[in-house]
Amino acid sequence: MNIPFTLRKNLMLKHNSILEAIKRLNDIKFKTLIIIDNHKKICGTLTDGDIRRGLLKGYNVNSSVDLVLNKHPVINLIDRKKKQKVNYKNHDIIPSVDKYGKIKKIEIANSVKFPSTYEHTLEIVLMAGGFGKRLMPLTRNTPKPLLKIKNKSILEMAMENFKKYGFKIFNISTYYKSCIVKKYFKKKIFSSFKIVYLEEKKPLGTAGCLSLLNYKNVKDNILVFNGDVITDLNIINLIKFHQDTKSDITVCAKQYSNSSLYGEICFKGHKINEIIEKPKKQNFINAGIYLIKKKMIKNMRVKYIDMPNFIDNKIKRGCSVNIYPIYEYWAEIGSKDIFKKLINKK
């Protein structure tokens, strides 16, 4: 095989797990894995998008990559007598194979976009205006997004994750104890960030604060991030998914298993097809992270509206709304018990 050393990590065997693929994708420059069998014959390609679509079908990170790969990738057949025209658009690397399907080399198709290229297209809104009633008395004097875990506030942790991908400009929506939030971010350690405050005169819900943005100056897409969420979500992959699916709104969701205490009987009419002992069902919950096209907030009135209602209204109007499954770490500080567990976590 004529494959540069730097691209050899892009090869992966088909029996490897999705979790292994995720780790490999985080480690390589060109974000496409070429999946092969033990005889170096190509089985397909695998990208972050393929993995997330697989999760929506019910697979999990322990499933084999063979179940979620793209089995009809763009390839270059090098043994053809006639020169083959290969469409390199939207691909970072292209595998070249012989007539038996064996990998011979990997071609670099397009240069990789660096995070900074997305910086000018994304408006970030961090939600920090809620009362945090479920965490009382912890939030009596401190807004929930400023509660600390290992000496860092929840909101600070979110901003640091964005910074990893080149984002340093934030809109912070405030209402409850707004002055405390503003005072907190005046510290010198936050001098590298540019912060604009969206100050609610009355509670506007989880979507209403978007009406306070200056529409003329808003960037192409708005990422709304709940201030009680902790995650190491890959922001660039989310943006690419949003663009590739031509979504008006992308809703992030976290997968979890719901186990039943009882066996489930599957039947049709009066005939039993099978009995599943204590079945596990895969469900997705709202992760409190949304990517929204700018046009979705055009002429938006300043009034109370929660994000589920905002999205439901857009769906009824025929807008394209898609789900984005999160496999990265994610936690919501929804109760005192969860908060205490995170504090005590090593």
C-alpha cells in the first residue's frame, strides 16, 4: 500500500467498535475513516455523521463500525483503462482500490477547514437568566450557571469548551441576579472573551431572549446553550451536520437506555411473536443545545416563549428541524443530587 504514515491511522478494521472509531476520529486530521477487512479490502468509509445516524437507528458506542459505515463510498478505481472522473467535492480523502477492492493508496481531496473559518458564521447565546428553583437554597445568592464544580463555574466550563474550537465571543442572557453574573465575568481571567449581555426586563423563557439580539448584526447561525449544561460537545461537527442537512433548526439530544422491570410480550392479534425479558429501550432526551438559522428569529417579538414551543411553531410552518445525537460527555444540573454527584466525582 502506498499510504503516507500520517494517513495510516485513517484505516480501521470492520470489527472495531464505534467507541474506538470516535477516539480515532478525534485523533486524526482528516475526519474520514476507511474501514477494511483482514485482507485489506475496503468495506466502506465512516465519518462522524455516519456514527450519529447509527445512534439514531438504535446502535450504541459498543456496536461494531460495520453496522453504521457508508457501504457505498466515493472511491478511485486505479486499474481502469479509461480515466475515471471522481467527484472530490465534500470529501477530505478518497481511497484508491484495485479491481479486487483492496486499498492501494489514499488521496487527499480537500484541505481541512480550521475552526477559525466557522468563527464568523456562529452567534453563541448562553442562557443564564433562570431562577434555579430546583437547586434552592444553593441558588439563593448565586445564579445556577455560576455554581462551581472543581473551582470553575458551570458557565465558565461551557465557554472553555467553545474556546477549544476558536470561539471567544458570547451573548449571555441574564435576568435572575443579573448583576452577579456581570460582576463575575469582569475578572481578568475572562479578558480574552468578548461578552455581550442580553438583559431581560422580565423572564422571556428559553427562546424569548433571542428577540433581544440585534438582527442586522447577527451571524448566519445562532447556537443556544443552556447555562446548566456541562459537555465536551464537538462544536465543529455540530455545525457541519447543521450545514450538511440544510437544517433550519438542529436540536441536540442525548441517548440513554430505559430498562423495564418486566418482560415485554410482542404480539399481533392474539399470536405471540416473542417475549423479551426486561427489555432495554433507547431513548433521546433534549440536551438543551440548539443550532438555529438566523432567519428563524426575523421579526421576532419580545415576549415569553420556551424553546419547545418556538421549535414546534417552526415545524408547523414547514421548517426543517433535525435531531443531532450527542455521544460526547453531557450532564444537566437539574437537581441538587446531580450537582452533588458532579462535585464529588473524581
